[in-house]
Amino acid sequence: MMAAATASFSSGAPKKDMIVRAARPEDLEMPMAGFRNAVTPIENFFVRSHHYMTKVDLNDWQLSIGGEISKPQTLTMADLKKLPKVELVSVLECAGNGRGLYEPTVPGLQWEYGAVGNGRWAGVRLADVLKLCGLKSTAKEILFDGADVPVGKMPEFKRSIPLKKALDPDTILAYEMNGETLPDAHGFPLRVIAPGWAGDSWVKWLIKIEVLDKEFDGFFMKTAYRHPGKNVAPGSVVDPATMSPLTSLRIKSVIASHADGAVLAPGLTRLTGVAWSGESPVAGVDVSTDAGRSWRATVTKTSGGKYGWSQWSFDWKPTKEAYYQLMVRARAASGELQPFVQEWNPSGYAHNAVHTIGVNVTTAAPAAIQKASIAGAPELPGQFRSTCMVCHGTDVMEQQRLNRGQWEKEVDKMVRWGADVKPEYKNQLVDFLNSRWGARPRK
Ligand code: HEC
């Protein structure tokens, strides 16, 4: 192995106000307040890890490049830094952002809005690196592999992108984020920046590039991160072979200034938020304060370049005391609009339905919010502790809302990844998971 990488449960980095979707492997979501920044500070930037956190020692680190090329390379960081340095602002959004909003519910991390951030990335053009290698005419796809080590028997995280995207001058290998050395949680010392594309292509802790004559056929290309590319009936089973890898992000926007259920006094208030898109930039953002009956253009300003998010604002003066449904809808230069009703897909990717919140405009003092009390939780069975709490905690399970059949599939997947479930205990385990974290309404 090229880089001496060590794995630990978490990055140990500050988790300022982050929503912890999983403590290990570390998955952190940015709360809505994070959308108020033009560029997302590192401590508020979401983290998505398939495996435990990887720490690479730069002294042992090299980037090796092979495959369909005439001049194989092994580059150090000093070699890379001899190439021209480029910098760009780009949104990084997890393919599964918004999965927790899908109905019917799908398994996986239940992200709501904050598995996204706007970063300033600096490094070298991937095209400049590939220029050193003498690409053969058979070159079609560029495969990335990081130094992260899979948990149990889980497959390695490797992804390929087509040559066209790899040669795009905006596709870079970054060693800096927001003007700082790339942090461990974001792929130190080098990660792929594929602007406009979902985060699954932004491979972290990069140590190896392989030029292929066809699309890579590993688990994270052929089974995971695929979308039907057309409408399918909610809840249906779709064969991954008929789906395609996720590429471009979709047009999307959020309201960040007010929370759903906020109470405000009548009079002038400023609504703000951000909008972002994939390969076709944001062309406009409209707001409705009457549940979509009428729409008004907002004032938008970009945070730099076509891949950064745009900040929008709208001055609103509600005169009547009432409950208002506020909506925001963005439009891309291509004409693509956010849908009102989210199309469903089996893994809950690419959620981009219009963000709607309800606010109460009233002069009355806010009523005390009644929180439902949580009944005393029963003890976790010993067998469950010894089989399911080995690689991670219960946090990843608590957020699921799966029916019995979905839980059974989830247990089978964990068995493939190395969970030691005794066959005679499986039914009892699935019953337990279903009774504890079964299908139920979202809130
Ligand atoms: C060998 C290690 C290992 C064991 C044992 C294990 N898991 Fe996991 N599990 C993982 C990893 C790694 C992830 C995160 C995968 C990712 O983020 O891509 C995960 C994720 C999950 C998730 C989140 C949804 C998903 O599919 O990513 C659920 C739910 C889950 N595990 C349930 C269980 C249950 C129930 C058991 C006991 C039967 C169990 N796990 C045992 C390794 C394990």
C-alpha cells in the first residue's frame, strides 16, 4: 500500500452545531443556519464517510497513475505543486441529501437539507495531470481510489468519471479548502473536485488514478449511487442494471432565514436563503408567500463562478395576522425548474422539491411548545449489542423508518459486510429492529 493511512472513528475536528447522523463512520449534517454563509466554514461543512476516518501521513503519500496511458506516473505533493494552481468555488452536495424527506421511506442516512456546503477549492487541473501521462486513444473513464480502508467486508470506495468530465478545466484535484490545507475529514492531502456533480464522484484521500477503457464495475458504480432516470412508482423495486450512475446535481434552493413553524410579528421581514444547481447555473430564484398561488423574483447574488451557490433575499411585509406558507423555487439557465412533488427513487437520491415552510405572523406571545414525551426505552437485547453495535452505534438505526422486509434486507447487507448474525437469531433480531425503528410518520 502506497500511503501509510491510519483509520480512526472520527476526524476529531470541531463539530460546531452539527447534526450527527452517525458518530462512526462519521456523518455530519449542517444545520439550516449554515445556509446563511456565502462560503461554508470548514467546521460547518457536512462530512460523509463510508469507512472510518482516514489519516494520511504526507511523508509516505504518493499519487500513482496507470492504465491506458503511455507514461505511468508516481507524483509527490511537491511534483503536483509544480503544476499551475487553480481555485474555484463550488457546491459539494451528497447524492443522498434529502433522503430523510422521501415517502415511502428508504434505508440509508436520513439527511434532510444540510448534506451540502459551498467550498473554495484550490489545487491542480486533472487535465494537466493527465497531460503528463500520454493518454491512449482507448482511454474512456478515469477511476479514483482513496487511502480509506473498508470496514469489515464492505467493498472499497472507488468511482470512475467519464474522460470528458475529467478533462473539463473545472475538474481539479484539490489540496486546499477555504484557503487552508485540506482537512482529514475532507480528504487530506488530495481529493477530486467534480463541480456540478454529486459528492460520490469527489473521491477523498486520493492515492491512485487508473485510466480505463470502460466504466468501472465496482459496487459503488454498479449497485450504489444509481438513479432510474425516469419516474418509477413510489416504493417499487428497480434493477440497478436498468439505472445509471448519478452525475449532475439538480436545481435546488432553500429558505434559511426562518425555521418551519417560526412565529413573527407583522411588519417588514427579510427572507433569505441560497440556491444552487448542477452543470447549468442558477438563472433565477422566486418566492411565494401564499402557498404557490403567486410568485415574486428575489434579489440574487452569486458567491463566485457558476458552481458556487447564489444567495437570494426578499423583503416581505405581511400585514395580516395569519399562518403563511412560504416557498422558494429556483430556475437553471437550461430552463430546469424545481418540482413541487418529489419523484421517488429507490435509494432516495437527488431530492430537490420546492422547499416549503410555515410561519405564524401574530402579535400574540408564542405559546409554549409541547414536546411529546418519550416513553422509557426497553433494554437492548444482549445479542443485538454483540452483533449490531460492533462497527457503529444505534444512531444509524434510530433514524430509519423501515418496514419488516426492509429491515431484513438491511440485516442481510450487514451480514455481507461482516456482521455475525446467527441464523437462529435473525428473525428475532429483525422483529426487534422493526418494533423499535419500524415504519412510522417522519415527525
Ligand atoms: C462489520 C461492521 C458492521 C456490522 C457488524 C454492522 N454494520 Fe451496519 N454499517 C456498517 C457500516 C460501515 C455502515 C456505513 C456504511 C456507509 O455509510 O456507507 C453501516 C450502516 C448501517 C446502517 C445505515 C444505513 C445503511 O445501509 O448505510 C444501518 C441501518 C445499519 N448499519 C444497521 C446495522 C444492523 C441492524 C446491524 C446488525 C445486524 C449492523 N448494522 C451491523 C458496518 C457494520
